[in-house]
Amino acid sequence: MEPYRSRCVASDPSALDAGDIVDIAKGLAHPARIAIVEQFECGQPLCAGDIAARSPLAQSTVSEHLRILRDSGILYSCPDGGRTFYCIRPGVLRQFGEAVTELYDRFEAARGT
């Protein structure tokens, strides 16, 4: 799978806007999608079949969740012949976490705590 690793380099957005934050939140808003994202913790590209094999979900269900994660900007895809490899965009998750933390910090500051 190493040849695909070099292809799994997507640029991260310079900054997330409110729409991006909403899209990412929606992308993560399902336990199955969180479980899928966790499969990428080693940073290796995975195909839908690899992910489905590690999941109790049907491959068609996994494919739908992958589509949602891709559309939200959390994953991106690298087609290779008859298979599509998915790669995580860790910078997007980092920026999302920072945006949520900033929102919380503003809330706390407004409350005076």
C-alpha cells in the first residue's frame, strides 16, 4: 500500500469558515463515521473494502459514510484502477478542533469565567 501513501497528500484549507465548520461537524455526527475516521490513525490510505472488513457495517453502508466524510472535507479519495483509496486530512481535523476550542473560549470569556 506504500505507493498510495505518496498520493495521499492533500492541502489543508488555510482557514475554516463557518460553512466548513458546519460541514465537518455534520460529517462527524454519526458514531459509524467516527469509527471510520479512527481507522485512519496510522495515516495509511484505505479502500472501502479494508474499512468494511474492520467494521460490522455492510460495504454499501461504509461507502455511503465514506462519501459523507469526503464531501465534508475530512477525507479525500485517490482513484486507482477499479479501487478508490481514502486518506484522512488531519489538518482539517486539527483546524476543526481549534475552531471549536475558540468558540468555547469566547463563550467562557463572555460568561466571565
